[in-house]
Amino acid sequence: MKFADIAGNSAVKHKLAATVDGGRVSHAWLFEGADGNGALALAVAYGQYLCCPNKANGDSCGTCPSCVKYQKLIHPDLHFVYPVVSSPKFSKPVSDDYIKEWRTFLAETNYHDIDEWLNRLSSDNKQAGIFAQESQNIIKKLNYKSFEAEYKVMVIWMPEKMNPSASNKLLKMIEEPPAKTVFILVSNHAESVLKTIQSRTQLVKIPKIDAQSMFEALKATYNFADDKTKEIVRLADGNFLRAKEVADSQADTVSEYFNLFADMMRHSYTMNVSELLDWADSVTKLGRERQKIFIDYALRLIRENFILTILPEKRESLVYLTDKEAAFAEKFHKFIHQKNINHITNEFNLAHKHIERNGYEKLIFLDLALKTAQLLAVKPQ
Ligand SMILES: [Zn+2]
């Protein structure tokens, strides 16, 4: 990842880039940052910058072969160490046992925390750590000559979770590092890292994401009004993961889809073509990604309404509707029944496929609404 892909912290990015530009690359860094502020992504971005032959304006190019491999997290000179858990499959686990999960975890977002990582590794509360057997692995990797880049980069996430024997071996390596090797330790609490390791690393404090950068990052991801976005920025307190959690839970997006769904069904039922044209215009404005989400949302509501029709006595246990959706379903569900459910579902799935294939959106949705109108008119018996 490029520095530019990570929200905020421009002063830290400048400082880090300057160490490369000025030939002052420390062989061992200790990045300290709170959850969800991008510290781990910054470590990878630093390695990418270090190895990019086309760096310019304080950032890597993002397109050269080295950057491409870095971005896919498969560069042969980029190594990772992180907490893992034992399992029936891995009784003496090392980081590489979970490399696939790790790449997914890193690629999905630039903001990370240990809870989310551990949730993915195991459903119970197994003790996670960087265990003694990891040090053999580290030694082996660092004894290789670098394959492609000038520098080997080893990112160690959560060094505070390292067991004492692994820590001591790491310390030895940091004291006498192989040539052209850069360790980047990324920690929540630098104070919890072995003192002797602390004293041999260069500490970089990574502050929380500032309000303005958080605002811009949210604006790029969500479609909230400025006021709402500012409210989320306040709640997030510099942690992008928290911001995302709050934003995802906001009802606004869902109620926007609900309104579109309700309008579509009302105008279809009355066969009001001019209203349906306006409706198709508003759906077009969502953009393709959100149109697909709307279709998924509509499919869920249609399915729930169908269940209400065929199994009214099971409504409590089967149907998951918000109050607004339930009030609408009260009158609407009887229009969705065994005679039309499959046809309606097929039409929505077809529209989804056409959106994916870059069909003309307004026409796709107008067509969908008109077909739905015909299908809603089908009698149940
Ligand atoms: Zn590059």
C-alpha cells in the first residue's frame, strides 16, 4: 500500500519517507499506535517505499513490479510475524501457517486491531502468541539473501505478544542484524515490549487519525451528510475501525433502501409510470455498487414478506424486520405468494446480473419495476 492510501498522519509519513530519502533508515523501528489508526499499514507502506525504484513526492509509485508485489503482500523480501493460535492442524503454530488468512486480513482494510484478527483465527478464547518456534522461522528467513529488493523487511505485529525465548532470540538478531535488513515492530503498547528490544529500536509514535482526515476517509466510503459524518468522526476518536462500526450500524443507509423499495412497490401496484420513471432516476443516482446492495436488500424483504404470507403463525421466529419494514409488510405481504415469488425473485436476480454487466441502469430498473407490477397483479389462487 502507498502512504496516500492510509488516512491521516501526514507528518509521520513525511518523517518516514525522509529517513529513506536521506539514507537514515534504521535497521529496527518500533511503531507504536492505537487500534484502528493504520500503524500496521504504515509499516507495510514504509517497506514498499523503501523498495520502490520509482518513488516520488514522498510516496511509492504503486505500479512498478516491486510495488505490485508489495500490494499483494507477496513480495519475497517482505516477511511477517504475528500472533497465532494452536489448532488440531497446527500444534506448534508459526505465522506462516496462517499466511492466507493474514493476507486477507491485511488486504481488506488499512486499519486493524488484534480482536478482529483473533476472531478470525479461532472461535474460542485460545491463548494467542508469537511462540518459541517462531524464532527458527525468523532466523531462516533472514539468512536468505534478499531475492529481488535491496532490503529485506520484516514486519512484526504485536511484539508484546512474543514469548520470552522468542523475544530474546529476536533481540540477538536486532543487535547483530543481517545486512540490508529492516525490522519494523508494530505495537499497541511500546512499554510492554522487552526493555532491551525497546532500547535497540527507534520509536515512532503513530498518533490517532486526525478529525479532518477521518472526515475525508468517511466521505470517500459512505454517503452521509456532513453533519452526520462529523458526528461519526466524534464517536470514532481517531479509530477508523470504530468509525466503520458506527457508520455501518447507522439506520440511514438502510432506511434509504427501504424508502426506495416501498416507493417501487407502491408505484408498481398503482402502475404509475411517470412515478416509476422518477423512481428509476433516483436508483440510477445510487451508482452500481449501491444498486446491487439495494437489489440484495429488496430480495431479502421480498423473501420475508413471502414467509409472512405462507407461515403467518411463524412470524415471530422467522421474520427479521425493523419496525418500519414490519409496518409496511402488514399490508404488502399478501401480494407476495406462491404464484409469483419465484418470478419476482428471478427478475431481481436478472437485474443484478445486468447491472454487473454494465447495462443501462435506468432502463434495467424501469424494466424491473414494470415486470414487478405485472407480477404483483397475479392472483394468489
Ligand atoms: Zn514502485
